[in-house]
Amino acid sequence: MKFSSLTANELEEAFIKVNQTIDWGQAIAGETRHYIDWYYGINLSRALMNSIKSTGKFRVMSIGRVQGPALKMIVDKEREISKFKPVPFWKVYIEVTEKANKKNKATLKYFKDIFNESELKNFNLKGKEIQVKTDKHSQTIEPPHPFDLTSLQTEAYRLFGLAPAKTLAIAQQLYLDGLISYPRTSSQKIPDAINPKAILKRLSDYFKQVNLCTRSAPIEGKKSDPAHPSIYPTGEFRDLETDLRKIYELVVKRFLACFAENAIVENKTLTGEINSLLFKDRGIGIREKGWTEIYPSTMKERELEDMNGPANIDKVDIEKTETQPLRRFSPASIISELEKAGLGTKATRANILETLYDRSYIEDPKSIKATPLGINLIETLEKHSPIIIDQKLTKDMEKDMEHIRESKKELEQKQSQVLDKAKQALIKISEDFHKKENIIGNELNKATQVYYKQQAQENEIMLCPVCKKGMLGIKYSPKNRKYFIACNAYPNCKTTFSLPPYGMIKKLGVDSEGNQKKCDKCGFPLLMSLQKGKRPWIFCFNPNCESRKQKQQDNQESLEQNQEQQETQEQTDSNTN
């Protein structure tokens, strides 16, 4: 049976139209991928740990055929940022008033940035006259294509700040609940086989925007997937919790938008020229909203008054600024880059990113930064075993597996050839790695010590109030996935403090005099809990602090009040009955 959603109709249809055989090309290709990932993950990760053990130390480390190249992409970006040197440049703006109509004013920008300060002398233009004209043209903008997994993860991060792994987990739950189709797909197609018109009809009971779905055939993207169509709603509906509801409604709106009409916008450009200097300003007006009435769009209206003829230059503003370094990857943008590079699959990319976080190779949940440990790992592998982090190795393997998937015969023979090729490459890597094991181990061990020492210093918050010798610091337990506070004089001092179980815990920072911000009640340093989609919570971690006791008392009073209201309501309902 082949199906993409867990609805009664589709399961029954799949059972009636059961295939004669398994899609062996797809199955063997998937099995081959599992074998190769297992070979590389087990052997390369063990090789890394053995190299550290050869120095008398131990640390859990991992690397893989996709994990290595993915980390290298992040480290390469970090290197570019660290080498960046800002360059000053200037932007020039003029404020103008149309002579024929004094109410028409505009601010025009010189069409390029200026990197030679001596050129600024050409902009002594205040009080002069400039010729301004208005150009207009209409633009038709089609709806966005249906969701594949990568575009769903990217949009969920853009709109809600949800990490790709979180989005995938939510989408998987919605699939299991029969609300959306299978999410692990790279397709951007809406085939007739899913009966989209029937889905629209069922959705019309819950979403009034269905009335805008007047397009006879949906907009589709270029990508297809042999296993599944794009992500689409099944037409089922139920009340959902916050994040589940966000993703479900996003999938629905994207699906509906594919059947809505094009948006039509009017682009307007004001152009002014004086002394061969060109100034411009641009505006946009939405003439037909089309699909933008359904799906959140990045388009924003910006009205500009028409201006044609001479205008007075009332003011000249020169703004000095500097070039900025490249932006670091966000969780969404790195997933997109991995897809473009052909690294990993739609189902594994988010997990690869989570593994890099868990191994402390990268940090910061929003702007991904390679840690000294991650940078050192890549530098070590570049020197001693560069093939491990070579994108070409992974791409060639993916091509081999794609060839298996498309084949109709001799599948086991082709699988054997691909696996033998992978084994031979791995044996060569392992032999070279073993020869330099001690050198690699010493380099990695040194980086590990530096990293943890740096982390410990950054997370120190105060002198331990119990032993008066050690420092209290914020710690993180990967096993329990929780933050806590402990004294660094352990095991001589076993003082610990519990922290909120959710979110990332950070020091609050310093005041205007450079001192760490402290609790007004007890003098302990204040901490901050950060959770996606919520305002930062500032709190005191001292369990005996009056502020904690007051909060507990307020919570208890609120609970008792709610209980009393509930009992009163129940008594009223009983009397009514």
C-alpha cells in the first residue's frame, strides 16, 4: 500500500489499489543509505574518540559523512566573519519639494554608496533645482509553491522562530493525527490523485478563505518526490495547542494560497537627476491582493506621491556607516544550504543540526556560531583527514543511491557495488587516521580543554555561599537536557541550585557601572530564562529569597481563588439542574 496521509479515505483507497510489489528501487536505496551512514558514523566517531583516548583522556565525539561537511560550512562562514575588516562608506539623501505642488515631498537616495570620501564634495546641492520624474509598472506575483519539508521549516522559523527539528516533530504529530500529509517530502506538487477539490470543500467549513480559491489548477513548484506529494492538509480539523495550531494553519493557508489568484502590485520609482548625479526612491502599491489575503506575505505597501518636473532640494543628509560582515547561518538558512549542497536528506538535516549543538561544535540557537571546539575539529581534519569533510564524497554517494532508486533490475548487485566502494573509501580513511591518531588526539584534547575552561569562566556567577572557596556557575546536563547551578569545587563542595526546567538560562548582564545585576531582596545575581515565543523571564535562583516566597504565595492564592470560583460555578450549575 502506498499512501501519504492517515485518513480513512486514503488508506481504503490505497488498500483497494494495492501495488503488486514493493518499490524495490526505493527500498534498496533507502537501505543502502542506512548502511553507509552506519559505517561512517560508527567508524569515524569511534576513531575520533580513540584518538582522544590515546592521550589518556575521554570525550564523546561524533562525525559522519554529512555531519562533517555541514560543520565545515559553518566553520568556513565563521572564518570569513573573523577575517572581516569593516570599510567606511557614505550614503547621501536629499529631501525635495515639487515646485508645481508644494505638498508633494520626497526623500531620494543617491543610487550607489560612496567609498571615496573626496566624492562628497559633489553633493553641495541644498537650494538647487532637480528634475524629478515618476515611472510606474505593474507586476503580477504568483502564489508561493506548496510546502516541501525544507520550505515549511524555513517559513516556520521566519514566522514563529521554531527550530527546524521542532517544526518536523510538530508536522510528524499532525501527520499521525491525520491532519496533514506525510511531512518528509521534497515535492512541491499537488497531484490530482489527492483530490484537492474535495479537500478544499472540507476545509470550507472551518476556513472562510476557501472562497478566494478560484484558480482552476494550483500553483506548483519545480521539485518532485517519487515517494510523496507536497505537504497538504487532509481536510480534517480539530482544536489544537499553540505550536500545533500554528503549523497546521500555516500548512492550510499555504495550500489554499496555491488555488488563489495572483497578486498584482504597482511598482513606482521616483528618479531625480542633477549634475549627472542620480537619486531614486521606490514605492509599492497593492492593486489586487489575491493570495496575500490568505498567506502571510513579505510585501508591504509603500505609498509615494507622483512627481514630474522641477523640484527644490530642501536638505542634503550624508550618513556615514561601515560595511557589515556576512550574517551567520540561522537554523533555517543552514537547512536550506544543506539542501542546495545535496547534503543529507529532508528527514535527516534537522537532526544533523541538533547533533552539532549536542556535541558543542556550534552554539547560539538563532545565529549559529562555530565554537572553538568545532573550529579546531575542522582544522584538525583538514590537516590530517580532509576527505571526511569533503562535500564531494557525500554527493557522489547520494548519486550512487539515486542510481539504485531509479534502477529496475540487478538492485542487489548495484547495492553491493556501492557498499564496497564506500567500504574501500572508509578503510583508506581509517588507515590514514590511525597513523596520526596521537597527533589528532592531542590537538582535539587541547581544544576541548580550552573550550570548557572558556565556557566555565563565562558562566561563573558568584562565590559559593557554602564553601566560600569555589565559584558557582551555570551548568548544563545533556543527559537530562536541563540547566542547574553548581560549585566548581566539586567533589569537596556539592552545593547545587535547581533552575527552571524549560528554556536557555543566561546571566542577566551588568548595570551602568559594570556590576552584575542583583536581586533587590537577597543580593544574589539575577538570571534570565529564554524560551522561543515568550518574553524573557528574569528571576532570582536563591530558593530562600523573599521574592521566590512571594511568587509562591501569589501562585497559591491564585490557585485557591480559581478553585473557589470553580466550586461556586459547580454549585450554581447543580442548583440550576
